Amino acid sequence: MSYRNDFLKEVEENVEEGEWVKMCMQCGVCAGSCPFGPHWEHSPQKIFMMIRAGERIQVLSSDSMWMCTSCYNCIVRCPRKLPITHIMHGLANYAHRLGLAPKGQPTRVFAKTFWDNLVKTGRVNELKLTLSHYFRDGFIQGIRNALAMKDIGLGMMKARRINPMELFGGHGLQDLEGFHAIVAKAREIEDRKKGLKNG
Amino acid sequence: MMSEMKTAAYLCSGCGLGDKLDMASLSKVAQKAGKMAIVREHPFLCSEEGVKLIHDEIEKESVTHAVIAACSRRSKTEAFSFPETALSRVNLREGVIWVVAEGHEEIRQEMAEDYVRMGCAEVKKMKLPRGNPESGKEKNILVVGGGLSGLTSALEAAETGYKVVLVEKETRLGGWASKIWKRVPFSSPYNDPQNTGILELISKVSAHKNIEIHVNSAILETSGAPGKFVVRIGKAEGTETEVKIGAIIQATGFSSYDISKLPELGGGLPHVVDQAGLEQLAIKAEGKPIAREDGKPIRSVAFVQCAGQRDESHLPYCSGHCCATSIKQAMYFKDAHPEVDTVIIYTDLRTPGMGEDFYRSAQEKGVIFTKGKVSSVENAGEGCRLKFRDLILDEESTIEADLVVLATGQVPNSGVNIELPEERNQVSVLNLSYRQGKDMPQLKYGFMDSHFICFPYETRRTGIYAAGPVRRPMDMLQATEDATGAALKAIQAVENASLGRAAHPRSGDLSFPTVRLEGCTQCKRCTVECPFGAIDEDEKRFPLFNESRCRRCGTCMGACPVRVISFENYSIDTVGSQIKAVDMPDEFSEKPRILILACENDAYPALDMAGMKNRCYSAFARIIPVRCLGSVNTIWITDALNSGYDGVMMMGCKHGDNYQCHFVKGSELANYRMGKMDDTLKQLGLETERVTTVEVAITDHEKVAAFINDYAETIRIIGMSPMKGFG
Amino acid sequence: MAKKSYAFYPGCSSQLKASASNYLVSVNSMCRILDVQLTQIPDWNCCGASIAYAEGGELPRHAINARNFALAEKHLPGQDIVATCAACWLGARESKERLDVSSALMRETNEALAAGGLHYKAEVNIRHMVEVLIEDFGYEELKKPVVKPLENMKFAGYVGCQTNRPFGIDGESFENPKYLDKMVETLGGEPIGQYDQKVTCCGGALAFSEPEKSQKQIREIVESAYDHGADMIVTPCPLCQANVEIYQSEINKKQGTKFSMPVLYYSQLMTVAYGGSAKDAGLDGHVIPPRKLIDAASKK
């Protein structure tokens, strides 16, 4: 049955800035402002309407949130001042943690790789990040991906903006232990609040 | 009475007039052609000293008719105010030196001299207006309708010190406002429904010493005019009262559109109500969770906006208040029980004024809004099933709800449609004894016509004012403001009437129309065309002027084929003599003359403003202000063409549904009359372009010069009039 | 000029041998000339950038930013935190503002920080280097050290997203911010007017995951600079710089274009205008060498 408020409540309770969803006035400025507008399935406007209409699975399995480039155009133009970018991020996170986000969605995969890379040393190692991204679909595809982009890599290397030695160390925090403790604790609190299992 | 005519002309050479014009030559024109007994030139006429000169001469020399050749008649009105002297203003500043391009000294001087001739000719045809001798002194105000609008009007007028007679057809005062649980907020914060305050208002009105209340009553007859209406009030039981009234406010409100005409939206089903029906349930609940009539607590409710509204087969218009009303009603549910699912289905959500904040507050409370078009409402299980096209998600959708509320619209209680009086089931409200019909004119969709663009409380029946939703769809806040405005207009009307003066828009004007009955052919054009129903017929079928109802627009004068209607200071002759006073160059001079008759309400100020902004236009134009294009008699045009004018242009207000004419129908009538001008032109052997009409709004100051110049170019192309020298 | 000191948050991409290492080189040169002392926040960590949300969620993201704040408060008390990376500034400022208004979030964040022996007192101020230049110096002051005005060079001021939205610099319009153009003028260069892709998104982090879609954006950004006669693009954001510069060859390969538009940082322009060498300005760190600017830097 549509237009029951159950899913809206779930979003309000569990999604970052989710309590704003009900305030959308359906003007569509966000949809017209998104640089990836031609590529997603549902505009933010539609996503918010679908939440209100109770279309839970369609929302959480949508690829739209994963198309966000974080350009913040929608935020600054929204006449109702909804933090749309954050809501989209929040929905992506929630769908991802529930396991409902589209499998193999490239940004979803990249985002996970990025976070893992970040948590490992406290700073992002660009080369490792790039390689893990290229090798996300297995070794053979990784070689192909890397070869396809080898000109860029070589150019960057020449410009001393990628260094192969980074693979064997690179930058990292001194107090890595403390950093890990902070991240783990934060994750623990958040998961407890949202009823997600730690994983 | 006025003694013998003594004329004087005062020419100002200030504001650059002396630099650009040959003042000595102008003085000579006033003296010789204008035949002014006294001619004075002054370098600063509106100064204390200049004004004193005029005053002293009026006193000492007994000047009865004066010409002031200086700035526009719209400037320096306080300095040049001589109430005991007939006065003509010659516009040399805004009308000549500010609008004639440099390098045209000769034709500029000719233009100025013509204007001086015209002023002198006009003033000699003027009489000093003495006011309406038939004025009525009655100042009581009748308010018809005891709802929020009527109660507000009554209280406002009573508090200002006027006696009020309040008539209500039902047995109790209060109207719709007493049949709702709460109202939308009028002031910040716009968050929650508010108490209506209607009981307090009723008790204030009931206790007021200046207010006499007649409930369970209707108006049997209304006759007379502002300041002297006679109204018979009948009680349902059969008793009758007669009251003398100065002005009337009609605040008869609206009826709710009949829900049973909307079966496709569930009208008639047990769990489908209109907004009034929901209010009844809310009153019963007294702020606790709302239950249905069958006692079942409501856990889900759907509101259908625009039910039978903006729909050609029902009400074609938007009633304005219903979106905010549904928002308020959804809050009834959310405030009492936040778990109730409330959905408002709209096609366009319209929340004017501060309604946007109220809408936002409802969203914060969890009211869900969805854009959709409802196709059906049916019984389903314990409640209703509502099918709609979801216009955002672009899919068919279904909602099941315990209750469905239809936002139906406001239907005005405006009485008899005087243009279709034979239509059935019409019950008159005012029962006017006017020849024009029993009730007020309507504009669209049955709403009483008021001057909705410029003067919202003014109707076409002088001294009778419309207030509230009978005038246009509106909410309670707007009705309160409307009622207050109408009360103030009614007060102005009784005060003006008692002094024999015109009401709006020539408020304070003492002139009034007189008719030479011996010349009248009983053609009835004046009685039919008067936009204000001011002219009845006497037993011998002659026009009978009700001066107190007259707005002094002169439409009757424009209509009269035998030219027997005139005002003391505005007549066929005051304008005709100006037209004839212009010095007409011959056919080979290449100096055409274009007569412009400009409505003094919008076109003339726009021309003045063009002058202030130095927008130049053709110095071949000769502009005469008129009270309204409706007052333009075709004789002026034929006279002008016969005397050799090359073109005649009329500048007046927009007409039609979105009219801006201050006299509502004046410019429309002028347009109609001029439609017949083509035949006259053909008879004279003249091109149809020689007479033209343009619509000018007061804001068109950037366009008027172009209108004139384009027309001058048209005249140049078709050539000079062949009529010169025959006039 | 009085010496100004800031707690410096360079961010991952500005580290040695990372993609924006030349940004750091030029910032250091610029600050030396302006007598600005930048002290790195000891043991700073990544801000999470614009992509941490998916796996990192809400609180972990704020907690890692708060760790940097706490370190700055502890080691560099009283100093504003200055970021050079647009994403670092945005991520940090977002966390700060969210923590400022939510006591619950603040409590939870400090609960997490406590696990690493830190505490955040909410005393920091987060600023972008461009804000420091415009607000603490001003265009007039920035003009004073100019010894080599950037004459005969036209720059497309590509502001992009994250220094512009949602916070903005110096209260400028989101749709047409002027600060980069004003900086170019200050340095004696010519900003191109009407750069219609000035605030277009380059795809950001999605240049990795959605290369086709992002390269469509980048193509428009570069093309518009060419259309308006620009010699170079200048930007305040390392990700914009990297995306817009390095993908030009990819676009050329796939779409047959002949793009070779250098993309510079404002700090590189300033270093050159202030008389620094090509090396001081990190001009050797480009895939598409900015020849005109290199020539100007080497001119005596």
C-alpha cells in the first residue's frame, strides 16, 4: 500500500539528514542542476517522492545515489535548503550497509576501496588506491585497465606526481593505533544507533 | 449665481519656458485670439508672490474665468487652487518644451500658441460647478450578510461612529466562520491552526450600540441612491421594517460547491466529505483524534485538492483558500495523533501570502504532499480506495484511507445575474429597484464585479460595496481586510454624498450632469450605457438622472446623439471649442495636425511622465485631456476631421475582461462607438487610418511618445487631409 | 607585513610524490614570499574526501576530521587550520559545522576520540588557503610583491565545485564566483570573461569510477577555455587540477580532439608573478607543460 509513512520514518531514523526528506517541495531544481543528470535512474526529487510513497526496495537499490559527484549544486540551489548531497550520500551509505545497493556499482566499489585504503594507514595512498581500483574485477581485467591508462600513469610519473616506490610504504600516521581505535569506536557507536551489524 | 464673465490669462516663464518660448507672442495670442481681458506674464507663477498676484486680481478685478499657462494640470494643484474661479490649465511645460526635440523652434512655438488658444477657448465655455443639489444626507450603513466579512464591516463602521443595520438571512450570526473548528494563522508564526475568534466578534457586534441586527431576514427592496437609499427588510415571520440608508455593503459570502455533483471523486459515499464536512467532524472531536461519523477512529486520510475546481465542467476557477485549508485540516489529524497517515494530493499547490510557511510547517509535522490527478474514489473495506496518477513518479497509484476529503470550491452568493435575469433558481439579494436589474453586475463566474485591478472595493453601483468571497474567492484573512476596506469606502460614499460630491474615482468633484430635456429624443443610449446604473427613466420615458449615483465620467455625454447632456465644466462645447481653436495650416504647409483625446486617468499622466523623462514626440500633436474615453462624443471627431485635422488618436485604458478603465465600461464603449467610425470616414472620403485608438496604461510613459510618433509617420505616409479650408 | 601563522592541513594529494605535490611546492614558495608560516598539524590524517560516506558513514567521517581538529588544538593552539585542498577544506568544515550544531554528535565524536586519547574542544576555525589570501591579505596586499606581472597571458579561472559550494569564498555568488578572475587580474594576467564552464563539475572522485561520464564534463571545461581564447586554466582544487589536466590525453585518444591546455594552481601563478623560478612554482610537475608561464618565470 502506497503512501504509508513507514519507510519515511525508517529513513528519518537511519539516514544522514534523512529528516529533511519530508520537506522537499518537488520543484525539481535538483534534477536540473545535477551534472550527472543524464545518467541516473531517479532524480533526487523522485527519490524523495519515492521515499514518501513508501517504495523502499526501489529506493535502496537505485543507482542514483551512486552518481553523486559531490558538486553541491543541488544544495546551493534548493529553494527549501535541503542538504540534498548529504541525503544522497546518507542513502548510499544506508543502502550499502544493508546490502541492498546495486552489486558491482563502480562508485560503490571504489568508495569501499577508498575507505579501506584510508583506514589502513590514516592517509590515502593514491597509487595503491588506483591499482586496487583497476584490479577490482580480477587480475586480468586489472592489467587491461592499467594498460588502458598507462599513458596517464607514465605522464604522472614523469611529472613526479606518482612514485612506484609508494607501493612499498608511503605516507602513514605515527599514531596509527590511536587512529584505528577512533575509527572503530565511531563505527561501533554508529552501528549501534542504526541497528546495523558491524562488518 | 455667477456674475458677468471676467477673463484673465496668467503666463509663466519659469522652468525654462521663457528660454524656449516667445512669451510676448504667447501673451499676444491670449489677448487677441483668446480675447482675455487681463493677460499677465510672471517668471515664477507658482511662487507665493505669483499665486498672490492671481488671488489679488481675482479679488480686485472680479476675475471669474482664468487661464494658467504654465505646467501640466497635474502639477502645482495646491498652488493653483482657486475654488471660486473657473480654471483652465495650459500645459506648456510637460506638454511642449519637455517633449519637442531641439531644432524645432518654429513648430514648438506654434504648438504653444495653439495650446494658449485652446485654453482661452475652453475657459470661456466653463461654468463653476456648484455641487449636486439633490444630495442625500443619510449616513447609516447597511451591511447585508452576517458572516465574517459582514460582521467585520459592521464593526469597523460602527467603531468609526456610523450607525449600522446588519441583515442576516440565517437565524444566527457567524456564517461559515462559526462552522469550522479552527482557521489558518493570520500572523507569525505560521505554524498551527488558530481559534477563529468568531464568537468574540459576534458578541462585540451584538453588544455594539451603533449596530442594529436583523437575523432571519432578507432585503425586500432597495431604492434610491447614495445618501438616500430606502431599504425594506422582511423577517421570515412576515414582519417588515423600512430603514433609510447612506451606503450599502454586500457581504453575502459563498456556498460550498455541491459534493454530489462529483460522483467520480466519491461525492455521496459515506466516507467522503467536503472540507465543511471535515470541519464538523473536527468540531465534534474538540481537539482529540478525529473519528468518522460512524464512530470509527481515522488512522489514514487523503485530501483531494481542486475537487471540481479549475475544471470546465464544474468550477473553472481556483478558490484560493482550499490548499491552505486542507493543510490546516491535515494538521488537525497530525496535531492530535502524529501516527495518522495524511496525504494531500494536489495538481498545483497554491499557498499565497504567508501560506508557504504554513505548508512548510505541515511538512514538518509529517503531512505528505504528492502531485497527482485523482481518477476515482470508491468504497473499499472499511474505508475508501482512491486511485490516482502520480505525476512525479509517473505511475498509477492507489491509496486506501479511512476518510477522503474533497476540497470543493466557493460559489458566490451574488443574487440575480442581471444579464440573464430569466435564469431559474435565482434569488435576489438586494432587490434593487434600478432599471438595470435587481442585483449587482457580475464579471465572471458569477462573482460580483468590483474594480478588481485598481480599486477592489468599487462596484458599478455607486454607494454599494462588495466585500468578501462574493467578490472573488478568498480566505478569512483576505475577507477581513476586504470587509474593512469596504467599510471605509462606504463611509467615504456617505460623506461625499452628503456634500453633493462625486464618489470615487472623481472623489470630491462637484460637477454633475444636466440634460436639456427639450432636445432629448428618448433614444435611451444614456440610460443603457451609463456603467453605474445612475440613470433611470421617468414616467414620460425621459432619462431621470440620479446625480448621487453618478460618477461624473461623462459616458452619457459621449453617448448622446443630440448632445443635450453636459457638465458645468466639461461639455461638448468645452472640448469642441478647443478643437476649433487650433490654428489650421493649409494642405501644402507639410504641417499636419493630430488631435489626441487622452484619458486623464492613465494616458494623460503617462504623457506628462514622458515629458518629465524628455521623451520627444511630434510637435504636430494637440492633446486634449478627457474624463474618460467613454465621454468622447463622435461630434468632436467629425468636427475635427471637417475642420482639417489630419488624424485623430484616442488614448484610453485597457478594456475587456481585464479592464483598467476607471469607469469600468467607458473605454469599452468608446471602442465600440469608434468601431462604427469607419463608415463615417468613408462617407467623408477619408482614409480609415485618420481615426485610431490606442490603449495606454499609466505605466506606459516609455511607449506613449512612440505611439504618437508612429501615428505621425502613418499620417505623413497617407498625406495631408483634403478637408482643410472647408471647416 | 606582519608574519602570519597557521596550522597547516596539506591533505593526502599534496604529499611528496602524490598527485598534487607541485601544489605544495608552489604554496610553500608563495607563503615564503608573503611571510606566512605554515606548520603542519602533527600526524594529521585523511579527511575522507567526498567519497568516504559510502563505507565510512557519518560518525566515523566526523571523528577522523575531529581527530585533526583535536591535534591542532593541542599542538598549535589559537591558530586557524588552513587547508590547500578543496575537498579537505570542505570535509573538515562540514564536520566542524555539523559538530557545532549537534551536541549529541559532539558527544559521540568525543567518545570516539577518547579511544585514541584525544578530545576536541570545538575551538578551531577551518579555512581554505584562498580565504586566507583574500580575507587576511586582500587583493591590494597580494599585488604588492608582484615583480613579474603575468602579461599577455589569458587564464580561464576554473573555480569548480568544492571551494565554491556549498560554503563559497568571501560571500561570492555560487553561479559566477569572481575571486579567481580577480586574483588573475591582481597578478597582471587577463581573465577570460564569460567562462561558461567556470563552476562545472569535473566529475570529482567519479573520474575513477565513471570515467566516460566524467570525461564528458572535462571535455566541456577544456573546450570552453579554448573557445574563449584562454592560454591556461587556473584552479584552486587539486582534484580539479588532476582531472582536467591528465584526462585530456584520454579524451584526445578517444574523441580525436587535440587538447593540450595546461592547468595551473593559483599558487603557481602567484609564485611566478612574485619572481619565483619555474621550479619554485612546481611548473615541472605537469603532464601538459605550461610553456608560457615557464617562459615568463625564466625571463629575467
